[in-house]
Amino acid sequence: MPLHHAVLALLTRRPNHGYELKARFEEAIGPQWGGLNIGHLYQILERLVRDGYVSRSQVTQTDRPDKNLYTLTEAGEAELRSWATTAWVRVGGFRDELFLKLLGAVALGPQALTTLIESQRQTYLSELAGLARQRRAHADEPLVAVLIDAAIAHTKADLGLLDSAAQHLGPLAAAHGAQAPEGSQAPERVQAQGGADEAGGHGGTRGSRTESA
């Protein structure tokens, strides 16, 4: 539950209400993560209160509706410490759509594979240029800068993957491409053969067989 623990981390400084937590999360993490949906945040807070990691109190306001204030409990701090000091282990594998696109391009042959790889390469290079601009803009925000650095490193690794894909999948795509013309031309040969049969009068023979049947 990474977002649950991120909320616990934000509450270590001081109690907050929902919209303050949303703003602080987006400021701390920066543009790479994306915005935090306020409805989802309140669901997280409800879960944390239910689990005893956060307490909720109501603050009366004279000029606006009362607001809920959320405070980290001792149990919540212990849970955060346990989570934040243990290594992260990937459990979901690599489900990147690019791998499915490579599957499709290989099936279509070498030209499709080359087109995909070059198009993807330009996309990654554009992403790197944008990330470099973001990195300069957030140079004074350490946590945001670290996340952008991670995105840059990931994108550079993806560029290297394209070279590996071209090397290892090229022969397989060529094999598929060599088989494709036979399959694609077979209907044409059948149609041409059928036309020749009709031109030679075999069509009439088939008709007479139908009539006699």
C-alpha cells in the first residue's frame, strides 16, 4: 500500500486535513507521479483511521464548514518505520505495453519491427529532453529531483532495450517475414487458378455436375 504509507509519512510533521495532504503530496513528489485524486485520498484516510494508524478529530470553523484533522498515531509511526526501512521487492513482473508491441511487430516481419523500434526510439529521446527540462526546473527540490533522475535512468535503460530488441528479435522477424508471402499469396494463387479453370471450361463441368446432382 505505497500511497497509504506516503500519507503516513506526510503526517509525521504535523496533523493535516485532506486538501492539505493532497497539496503537500503533489509538492513533495513533483510532476512525474501525477496528481492525487482527493476522493482516493479520503478513502486512504478512512482505511488508515480504521486500522488505527491515524486518528481523526473535528475542527470547528466559524466562517466555513467544520473540517476533519488527521493525526499520526504511535501504531501508524511504527507501521511507517517498518515499511520505510525494508527493501522494495518487485512482485508484478514487467508488464510494459512495449513488449506486446514487439510481439506484434515481430509477427508482421522485419520492416514492422524496424518501424516500431525507430518510432519508439524517437519517443524516448523526446521524453529525455522533457525530463532534462524538468530536472533543471526542480533542481532545488531534492525529492522531486531524485524521482526525475529515476525517470531519466529508466528511459535511458529503455533506449538500451531497443538495441537489444533489434539484435535478438531481428532474425525472428525475418523468419516470420519469409513465411508471410507464401500465406498472403496463397489466396491469390487459388483465385487465379479458379479463373483459369473457368476460362478452360471446367466451370461448366462443375455446373453440369450440380445439375445432374
